[in-house]
Amino acid sequence: MPYQPAFMAYKNGNQSLNAHTLTKITGWNEAVDQSNSWNNGTGTFTAPSNGVYLFGILMQSNVLGGLHLMVQKNGNNGTYGDNFLDGGNVTGSSYTILMPMVANDYVEYFAYLTTSGNINSNRSKVWAVKVG
């Protein structure tokens, strides 16, 4: 599958988050982007074709507290939209989810900390691959 959509990006610098504020995670460097579907600046993946995609997020923070991760589809809440993983008293967490996508659907990645702090660079990553 040489043209199968797939990407992985890592955080290119720390990003400050205020406590109890859901924040879109931006500022990435691509490690892989087979389909040119990832935008480093906006932190958005746009599906190039219909199918089922596996999305993942791994975030490391510099605080010990609640770390919540979200993979949001098309800017909406609801089925496949508001998908949280809640972690308490952790400095890092990961989350994966399968979502059906049609061409031009998009996904963005968010985090929420219960204590103000940073999402750390390099160790924080996001990815997606079309699996069906």
C-alpha cells in the first residue's frame, strides 16, 4: 500500500496550557506524511479518501495532575467528535480511536490540564493511518 494515507508528527516546542482550558495542540514537525494530509502549522489532518482511520495521540506534560486528551472530528462534538481520555495525576498519556472518515473530513488534537503547565516538545506525538 505505497500510497496509503498515514502520518506521524512530533511537537516542535513546549506549548503552555492554562488549567481547566481545552486547548488545540499546534506547532508540529512531520516525521512521516505519505499522503500530504497533515498540516504542521494548524495541527490538522484532512482525510484524502473515504475509509476507516486509526488516530493516536501521546502527550507528555510537565505537571502532575489531570491530563485529558481529545481527538475531534470536523470541529464537532458527538459520535466520533468529542473523544476524551481522562487521566488523573499523570504526566503523560496516550489514546487511540478508530473513526470512519470521508474525503475532506478533518481531525484536530486537543489537551486539557487540571494544573497550568506545558505540553512538552519531542515526546508528544500524534498520528493517523488509514486501515480500511
